[in-house]
Amino acid sequence: TVVSVEDVAYRVTQKLGQGTFGCVWSATDSEGRDVAVKEVICESAKALDTVDFEGRMLHAIAWAGNDTQRVLQQRVPSLIASTAQQFGPEAWRVLLVMSKIPGTSLDS
């Protein structure tokens, strides 16, 4: 499966885990870099706002400069790209492409 986010194609390779807010997939970009793609189905504008907030926080961590935030970058993924597709009056599919943090499966 290939998903396109901000005009970049990501080839989904395997499911990393399922959580309350959605599913996280392992993927690679066209240059072979490993990423994680979080897929969230939002069934209200409030849920969409929550996912948007998560994306903004991940983006802020990616651009952090001090030592504490550098440590966070090793444990918390940074946002690479995102998209939201509306498929109903109060329904959106959001994809957050993030750096992939090495470790065990999310389901472990």
C-alpha cells in the first residue's frame, strides 16, 4: 500500500501497533528512509483539533534546540508531514508521518 502525504509517496510495510486514537504503520519514503505513519479517524471537529495539537507538538519537538529537547527527540517522534482528508460532514482521516523511533512494537 502506498499513501501520499504532502506530495511524497510512502510505501507502508507493516503494522507497528494499534492504540486508542488509531493505527501506526511502518513505511519507507522514495529514498528508502524509514518512517512511521499514524492513521487516525476523527469523528468530530474536537477530535480533529486534538490530532492537530499532537502534530503541532511533534513539530515543535523536531525544531527544539536545547539539551532537554534533544533527549526528547530520541524518545518522541518528530513530525515530518501530515494531511487530513474529510470523508463526511464530521469525519476525517488524518495521516501523521513521523520519524521512526527504534524499539519494540507498540503492541508489546
